[in-house]
Amino acid sequence: MTSGASSVSDSPFPKTWEAQWNWRGQPVSYVICRAGEKRPAPGDFIRREAGDRPAAVLIHGFGACKEHWRHNLAALAVHHDVYAIDLLGFGASGKPRSRLVGESAEDGDCVYGLELWAEQVSAFITEVVRTPTTLVGNSIGGVVALRCAALMEQEGRPARQVLLVDCAQRALDDKLLADQPPLSRYSRSLLKALVRQRWLTQWLFRQLSQARVIRKVLKRAYPSGANVDDQLVSLLLGPTQKTGADEAFRGFINLFDDHLAPDLLAALTTPVRMVWGEADPWEPVSEARRWQQFACVKALHVLRGLGHCPHDEAPELVNPILLRALSQDVTGTGLSC
């Protein structure tokens, strides 16, 4: 296997967009497309004065990477500097050993979870972006964005807004266990004991990190089949072959008690706007409609026939929606739905 810090092969982005930042002793890979520029010169992210342009930070979902924004990064860089970041454990970022609750700490390990990733994105905005920022998250990246927005509010430097693209609902969390079928409730203790076993999670990861399996999952996630191409399969497969890639998987499937989007939405004052594929097989739009009760939620735009990753499945539809949200006054009523 290759090093976790190496770049993903066959990247859809120019080399000049690629950069790296160190956080808590780990390399974090990201790309930046600057406003109005097709190909930023190396080092521009260092020379830029803080606060001269607004920014957007794109946060991928579980098992994905910054390259999942391949059809969005440049399109959104009209008035904003647009960043896409690899969360720790994914893409070309570092992949430290996982530590679960109750396990002894070892040098260089970490507790994977929404808090870790939210802290990573928050620190990235403080240390690298250094300008008013909109957070854009798909799937579990949406929950990361919401938690990051909460941290930024607590620190007195709120995000401009949060844009959710089919945000993860985390229906298997212990806090929602009462809503699960009886078999799921009664077998929860056994499930928890099993997925703590590293030998089992490594075996499961090997079964899942195969091109044919990834393509099958993508075809379900993208109901129209659009943009499920060899490049996408390669971009998602590549990071799974790196040393330590199974550790983030182990950490993630042990997240039985972590942040839930409704709890975060209930406490946020930062404006939130949502884009949702109506045919999402995992995150039903009916739940997203319930989230409209929260004061911070300004709009929900539902896209007929699209699935869990509409930003990649139909970027020609999603990019104009995101651009409209980025360009408007964040105190406005939001998208026309």
C-alpha cells in the first residue's frame, strides 16, 4: 500500500490547485480554486491577504474525498475562493490509527468522529482560509459542516452560512434506537462488540474497497446513472488502497453516539440552506422537510430524480443553486423552491 499522504492518482484538478496543511501532526490535503481564476499560481494561498474575498469550503462524505467535488470547484469560484478538503482518514490526508472509547491511547492515534472532523475544518478556516466562509457539506460532510458552524459560533467567528447537500441523518445512532425495528434494538449490543474488532473491520473494509463494489454502490447513489464513470470509481478506490485507510472505516462504523443534524440545527443561528435529491436511497427527503421547522433553515430545494450526491450526478442543476446561495445576502429568505 502507498503512504496516506500521497496524492490521489488521476486527479481532476490541476496540480497548481493542490496544497497541503499540517494539523495535529498529520498532513491534510486540499485544493483551492481562486475566484475568477482557472489556474491559481503555486503559493497564492499564502500570499493572499486575509479577508479580501469570501470563501467556500466543500466537505465530502464518508468514503469520499475532495475529488468528489470535481464538477463543482471551478464552477463555484465566481466571487468566492473555493476550497475542497480531505477529512482526516480519507483521500490524500493522513490516516492515523483509530482509537475507540475505552481503548488505551497510543502515539499518533485519534478518535475518529464528527467532533474531530469539525475541529479539523474549523482550524483549517482559521489557519488557512482566514476569511468569511460558507460551509458546504454532502452526506456526513453536512453534519461536519453543521458542527463546525456551531464551533465557530461559540468562538465568536460564525460562518456566513451552511449549505447542505443530502445531509446524513444517522438513523442508526443510539439516540434514535427506539425508532429501529425490534431486531435492531435487541442486537445492538452484539453489533457493537463485533465492530470493535479490528480483524473484522479490516476484513469488511477489504470486501468493500473493490472497484466492482464501489461501482455498484454508486449506481444506487446516482439513480440516473449520470457521471458514474471510470474516473469516479478510480478516484474513490484510490484512497482505499493507502496504508491506514481501514482505520477511518473502523472509527466511523463505531459512531453509535455522535452529533445528529436536528440537534445541531435546533441550536444554530447561522443560516442553513438545503439541496436534496428526491430519490436519495438512504436519506429520505421527508426528514429534510421536517428540518424546515428550525429557525436557522432558510430553504430546501428538492431535485426530482436525483440521489444521494446530486452535486456530482447533476452538477448542471446543482451548481446554479449553490451559486445563487453563495451570492445572496445570508440574511435573506434563500432559494426559491
